[in-house]
Amino acid sequence: MPRIIALATSARGWCCLSPFFRSVAIQFLVRCSIWLLCALAFAAPPRPRPAEIRIPVWLESPPGRELSAKDFHATIDGADARILAVRCPDDDLIILLVLDLSSGDLTLVDPAKETLVGELRKLPAKTYVGLLRAQDGLQVLLDPALDRDAITGAIGLQTLSGKTGLLATVESIESIADSMLKKSAVRVAILYVTDGDVRNYREDFTNPVINDSDSHDLSRRFPETLVREKIAKLDALLAAQLAPLFIVDLNQHTDRLNEAYHNGLKQLAETTGGAAFFSRSTTEIPEAVRKSLEVVTSHYSLTLALPERVPARLQIKLTMPDGDGSLSYRTHVGIVQRTR
């Protein structure tokens, strides 16, 4: 068939073809043309600009009543923004719990798992929990459900080995959570529990010294460069995602490389409107786990309408005109611009 088509594409070759093979060549070329036109007609359209965004919000003190859109005033880049919906702490919540336990250190993992099991059983009735594993690639262990026995049982069975996976999986889990937020009215949050050392990633972040004999070698002076570059790339991506990210970090290493890693995790969480919780000793682990779940479950989710024209980075200001307490909320959101 390729030889027939090659002949058909030249005038001289076309004359050499018999009527039968001319017919075959014509049919083939027509079908190719139809396939091409169909592909062009049904090609994916440019990604539309989002018409709304959702931001997590916390109140300093409980209001004592259910809040609605009229209780808040929002601006985007200085212009009034319409509040389309308010989801409260009593409303449905999906927590995507991601375990990234790779150290094998039972003195870290056991207190964390025990506290998780106890706190998950105390969650509000409308809180769904899904369980994932991050070591050696993202794996879904349990879909979000209300079954506390299933989730706590699965946590107890998790192995404590493999390569640290938070930085390698956070973009994927954010995309999953973001899709949930956009397609439903529920609140969604991501909670990582990790004990990984930055040196235990498959990707090498150690920035080894290039020239041992050169005391001025920059790789010697800035060993955390690769970590910071990775964080910067992820931060730019997560800025356009809407689901808040929370991280409980059990890693207690305080060397220069891990300090840069800790700071990077904090930066990623805060970019999404979430937070990172660190334990500097084993005695601090239970409180870090408890505090993280308390913050996750207590957040409001506000849906804001976007104006017709928006910049690549939105600045959000939120107030409660009749409220006395202060607010904590996500102040910046990146917008994926329409591609042509």
C-alpha cells in the first residue's frame, strides 16, 4: 500500500497505475482527508478561563451561627467580587490523606499513626476520608468514604519503606483535588503525613561538589540550590490550584539541606492557602497531627465570581463588615491563561 500511495502522489506514477489500484488509492486518500478534517473539527478547544475560584477561609473565633455570602465582602485586585457560595465547617468535606512514610523509624511513625487513628474517628459525620500512599509513586489505597474502620485499618497496615514521594506526587494529588472542587460543592483538602529525608528522593537534590579542589565552587557554597529550584517550580504550578495543602512533617533533621526542604514544604502549603506543621521531637508529633486535622476541618470555602478580565495572579481581600473577629484566608491565586 505505501508503494501504491507513493506512485499515486506523482503524475507519472498515477498514469502507471491500473484502474483498480487507482480506485484503491483514491479511496485511501479520501479516507485520510476525512480523518484529518474530523480530527481538526473535534480537536480540543482552548482551555476556557475559569469563571470562578474557591478559597479557604478561617475565622479567629466561631461565629455561633451559620454564615452566608452576605456576611462577607470580597475584592479581587481592588474591584468588588460577587460571593457565589459559602461552605461552612458543618458542610461536607473530603480529606485526601496521603501517607509518605519512608524512614522506617518507628519512634516517628508509631505516634503519628496512633494519633491519626484516634483523631480520624472523631471527625464530623460529613467528613469523607480517602487514603493514598506517596512512596515510590502515588497510589490510591481507599476512595473517600465515611467508613472509619476501613480507613484506620488501612493506615495500620501501611509499610514504612520506599523512597520519599511528597515532591514527586504533590502536583498530581493537587490536580485530583482541584477537579473535585470544580465539579462538586464539597470542601476538599489534602493532608500529607511525611517523615522523609530530602536525601531519600529518587531525584537527587544533594547538589554534589563539582570540583573538590576549588574552594570557590558554588556547589560547595549553595548545597540547597537544587531543592530550592524544585520548590520554585512546584510553587508556580500549585499557585493555580485551588485545594488547600496541609503537611505534617515528622522529619527532625536540621542539617542545611533539610532546613531548605522544610522551608520549601511550608512555602508550598502556604501558597495554596494551607499550612505545614513540624515536630522537632517525638513528643510534639501527636499535637502536630491533631492540630492539622483541626485546621483542615474548621475551614470555610468561599466561591468568588471572576471579572471578565483578570491578570495571571489575582490578589484577594476578604472582610466581614459586621464581624468582630479577624480572618485568615488565601490571598493570591494564579490563573491559567487561555491558550490559542
